[in-house]
Amino acid sequence: MEQDQLRVLLEQVKAGALDVDEAMQSLRNLPFEDLDFARIDHHRALRTGAPEVVYCPGKTTEQIIAILQRLRLQAHKALATRATPDVAEQVLKEIPVAIYHAMARVIVVPGQQPAPAKDPNAVGSPVGTVLVLAAGTADLPVAEEAVVTVTELGSPVERLYDVGVAGIHRLLSQKDKLFSANVLIVVAGMEGALASVVGGLVARPVIAVPTSVGYGASFGGVAALLTMLNSCASGIGVMNIDNGFGAGFLAHRINQRCA
């Protein structure tokens, strides 16, 4: 249950449109629902502003479907990350309204209740744009995971792809986009130098995401991770290797706080 959904529920009780027993039924899963193999945190959105997200690797398809179905009953939407095409195919059979973003490997399941209309002038409403940069085409799965995450959480997002340091003029030709963004996510593999370059150009928070793209000496993304951690440019935070979801989540939160 999200904050806006709870507010509507309480207002209905206050107005007499909903009795207390019906309201209690809506809140029956406080604080979590035990499915034996998973304890679903339905009220995470009340604490953090975003519902629980399903990480697919390591779970059976049946477990993923069961969790998504239960989340859908209580939240406006549910996300499942790192979903393979086979998993997505089975989820869409059981939940036809679901959408699979193949490049991002993310399944989005709309909630059964429409999201309440939000006041665009309310405190905490995102006011800026999150810009997602990818050094190369091979980095796009991680970049798109960030894009889908930011979009579904509610922040405006723009893309700037294939602007790695091997052709730095491609990046410099897009300075207007760089300077207008509120938060920047920089996704890069190989040596991961793009984050340092961007961090030295902009006066906004930069979230660096190393990817596992690269030849043997990149050590599955460790080389890019170390480059980003050792950046001499200020204002850069570094996510774990390939963690586009985490970067998108953090970027949205920063964007909200800037409102």
C-alpha cells in the first residue's frame, strides 16, 4: 500500500463512505504476508515511498508469479528485475496486463487499483530530469534497467547513449543535455572513465554504474568499478557492478528531494 492509497482510504473512513471493518480488511496484511517461501512487505511503500521489487534470479517462475500477483493486489504496480525472456513469457501468460522491457530485463505489473491523481505542486514531486548516459551499446541493458526504474518510480528521464571516451566529441556535442539534467546516471564498462569525465563537467549529482562489459583484464567489471571509486572528479557516487536498478532508484530519490 502506498501513501496516497492510504490517505484515500482514511478520507473515505472519515467521510463515512467506508466502514472501519472494510478499512481493516484493506490493511489486513500489515506488516507483511507470509507465503512460506517469501514474506512480502506490503507496507514498504509507506516507509520508503516505493513498493517491494522482485529480484528474479534464484527464484522459480512459480514463486515470481505468486509474489507479483500478491503485490499487485496491494500496490499500484510491481516490478521484477533481471527477468529472462522465458520467465517473462510465463508471467505474461498468468498476468496478461504485465509489460516486459526486454532490453532492461524488467517486468512491470500494473496494480489492480488506479493510482490516485497526484498534485504536481506537492512537496516531493519530481521537478527535474534524470539523464542516463551509456558509454557504449554493450552497456545498454544496464542503462535501460535504470531508465525503466526511474520512469516507473515517477521521475522524467532522458537517454544519452554511445558517448564513451573513445570518441569524446560525441559527449561534448551534447552539453545542453548534460547541464540541464538534475541527476545523471553514467553507465560504463571497459575502464569506466566516462563517469570521471562527466563528473568534471557538471554541477549535479553523478551516479556511476560500472558494467561487466570488457575483455579479460576488466575482471568482469572490477576494473571499471575501481576507476569510478578512484575518480578525481567530485560529486560521484558509485553503485555495484551492473546495478542499473539501484542507480535508478537512488536517482529518483535525489530528484524528489530536490523538489
